[in-house]
Amino acid sequence: MCGRFVLNASPEEVADYLDLIGLEDFPARFNIAPTQPILIVVEGTQPEPGSNLPNRQAMLVRWGFMPGWVKDPKEFPLLINARSETAIGKASFRAAMRHRRVLIPATGFYEWRRPAKEEGGKPQAFYIKPKKGGIVAFAGLMETWSSADGSEVDTGAILTTSANRSIARIHDRMPVVISPEDFSRWLDCKTQEPRDIVDLMRATDEDFFEMIPVSDKVNKVANTGADLLEPVAEVLAPAPKQAPRDDAQMSLF
């Protein structure tokens, strides 16, 4: 799951990482929450022959996916995440998986380790970011929802997958991260069908992210300052050892 994330890179850094042009200025955000606007990147129109200008475009959408066929949004659940394992066939996401795949830039995300009932205590928040710093691009989906009166709302969701062993110490799900070399494949909805990009919807390497325990101030949407990233004391249990598997029985899923 991904319920809050951070984007505190500069517009210039985001534009350079995602090969954008004309990205408008925006402030650093340290506690992006569902229903708020989020920055997404889509594949634009084909550039003129011989042009070396990027054709990716940035736009804002509401974080909370709304399929086009929904009649009353008040009666439909808020879809902030989509499970990558089922999104291709699920009615809510099937059309977006085929036609409207996007990238969602972030510099990290929050997750909560919830203690077992017998352990007691409060959930511990963690800020999870790339060990090397910088920006990541989450795999996302978008949909434009139209109301009966003709008004439109652009909406989006983050794709998630089963957590790698490192993140699994905190939570069993994590966002799908698309590597720069795969940006074009992911965004290309004209020639790359969903079955062609299944291999991109996987967990990152074990040592890609680092997990920093932070205070419970992040639990409140009203708290938006950089102090949310300040570490607090917390000891994690060691990652479980992975049992050896017979290579002949290994599979992608």
C-alpha cells in the first residue's frame, strides 16, 4: 500500500529526471495525502520528425481513481492504489491499464509498521526513500471522470506490488517503481499492451530503499513541514532468511 508520499525535489530536478519540458514551478510537499492533487507524467503527442524535444507532459490529477462508468462518486470507494497483480483484469482499472498508464514522481513514501495484537503499542511510521537519494517514478494509472452536468475530474492511482524482503518487515505491499530505462515502455500505450509490460510491475531490489523511523506527526494531514522527515529511535527486527528454492520451480509470480 502507499497512503502518503513526498515530493521535495525541485521542478528542474523532476523535469530532468523524467525528460520534461515546460514544467511549472511547484512547492516542496512533505505529506501528500489521498484526494489531494498529485503530479503525474503522461506520454504526449508525437514530436515533429527530426525534433529532439521531449514529448512527455506533466499534469495534476486528484489522488483517488474514479472509473469513467461510475455514476455517483459518493457511492464509490476511494481507490488510491491498484494491485498490479489484478489491475489488468479488474473492471475499475482495465481500460486505464490499456490506455492511460502514467508515471508519478516522488522522493519517498510513508508506511506504517503495525504491531501484532499480542505486542501492543502504537503503529510506527517510516519514511522510505532511495538509499542514493533522488527521485523515483511510481507506476500509475489515470482516468478522467465526467459528471452528468459535463464537468470533468482527472484522477489517478498508484500501482502496488508485493513488498520485497526489506520492506516486508514493515508492510506486505509497496509501490511499483519504474526505472528510467523503462519509462518509454511503460508510457507507450499505443504499441505496448498490458501483457507486454507485466515484467515492469515488480518489487525493487532489496537494497534500493532505506527505511527511516519518523514521528507520528505524519499521521495528521495538516502537518506538512520538512520536520516530518526527521528520524526517531526505532529498532527493526532482522529481515527473515529466504528459504532456498529449487530453480526448476521458480516463477515470476
